[in-house]
Amino acid sequence: MTINRKFAVWFSTLLLLALIFGLIVPDFLIFLSNTRKLEGKLQNFQSAYRLYLLRKGEYETIVRAIKETQDVPYGEGVSTVSVEEAESLVAQLLSTKKIALRELEINNKSGIPVNFLGFDLGSPRVVVRIVAERVRE
Amino acid sequence: MCLPPLAFHTYFRFLKAQTVEEFKMRYADVLRAFSVNLSLDSRKNLQEVDKAIKIFQEQLKDLRRKIENLNNFLTLRKENEEFLEETVRLFSVGGRYLNYLKYTKGTLELIFYEVSSSAEEELNFSPAFSVEVVKEFDQPLPQGFYLRKYKVVLRRR
């Protein structure tokens, strides 16, 4: 069996061209166009991410600053405290930044703390009710 | 016969690798933060970056929600801070004794006694509030003192 020489040369040339222009070049062109899209996306992404980091940093600084302030020794709800504690409560609530009040009630209606008889009746109790919102992470 | 296609292929591969390396350098921080691995497969790269962007959008939404929460908290805080400051200022004058305090949003109700040597009342409030003062009683005590009971309602103007 003899191979037609002319045919073989033609065939190999065509195969070569088909390989180059049919597979390799299109593949590269697809890569280029995809890469261009990718570049646009990454550019937007990168600038957005930097902004995000900046804002997150600011947010964390504020939250940390709030968390560093001293806490109030009373939790939410109703508690009974002595007169001295009730006196300092408002100042404490003002100095801490962790608590935002929704409601506050200090009830000292049970009596004026005057001890006429000279007996130590124990420090009168004051009812404090706090409904507050705490700072969250 | 295969040599020219192979040469083209190798050359293009080299170009691709170079581009990918350059991208890795240029966008290092985002790529590292979302652990995106760029490869020579451009379609896969696009997919991975899309996935990372989706994750990032979630994070962004989360941060926005947090910031909104914090802002709400701070607004609430600022509001009751003004009322508390007013209270502290009121009681920084000596001889006033708190009987009842009730704070709800935008309103502060105070009932207090005052022992004072002056005959007329001296209650000063910041102009930021509309104030309602009711004197429940005013009684002279011995040695020129007066005992008064006030009910004060402060409202945000």
C-alpha cells in the first residue's frame, strides 16, 4: 500500500492548521476574554473589600471603646438596693456606656429614711427597676 | 509535525501562567482573605471569584446590620444620657432627696423633697426639655428652713 505523498503533505498541513486555529488559539482567546472579565470583577471586589475593612475597623473600635467602660453592678429587672447604692446608681448609669435605658424606675416611696428613735433599723431599701438594652457584639 | 502546535501551546501556557501570577500579586489581599486559588483554568477562576463575592456580600450585609444595631443603641443611649445628666444636675444641689424616679422613652418623672433655707423655689432646667413642675407642699421648718415636695415631669421638646 502506497501513500499518496501529495495527499500526506496536504493532510498534515491541514491537521496542523486545524490544531492551531481550531483548538489552541480559541482556547487562548477564551482565556483572554474570561481574564478581562475577571480583572473587572477583582478590581471592584478589591476596592469594596478595602472599604469594608475600614468600616469594620471603625465599628470594632467603637464597640471596644464602649466595652471598656465600667459596668453597672445591677442587672436588668427589679432589684432592691440600699439608699447609698441608689444614690450612686444614676451616676453609674451615666458613666457606663454599655447600657441604654428603655425604662428606669427608682421607688423610694416606702418612706423617708429618718431614724427618730435612734435605733438602727437597717438601711431602708429602695426598689429599682431597670429595662435596658445592652451593647452587642 | 506536532512540534508547531506544541510550541504554540507551550507559549500560550506561559502567557497564561504569567497573567495568573500577576493577578495573584495584584489582588493578593482579597484572594488571601477569601482563600481563592487562581489556576490556569479561566472559567474555574471566574466561578471561584463569583463564589467569593457572594460570601463577601453576606459579610457586608452582616456588618451593615451590626452598624445599624449599634446606631440604634447609641441613639437610645444618647437620649437617656440627656435625661440622666439633667437628673444628676438637679440633685447636685444639696438638700434634695429623691422619692420616686421613673424614666420611660422621652419622659422623666421625678418626685423629690427639698430642704432649703431660701423662701422661693430655685429649679433650673435645661431648655432642651419642656418641664412641668407641681409643688405638692411647701412647709416652713424651724430655724428658717423650708421643706417642699415637688413633682417634676420632663419631656423632650
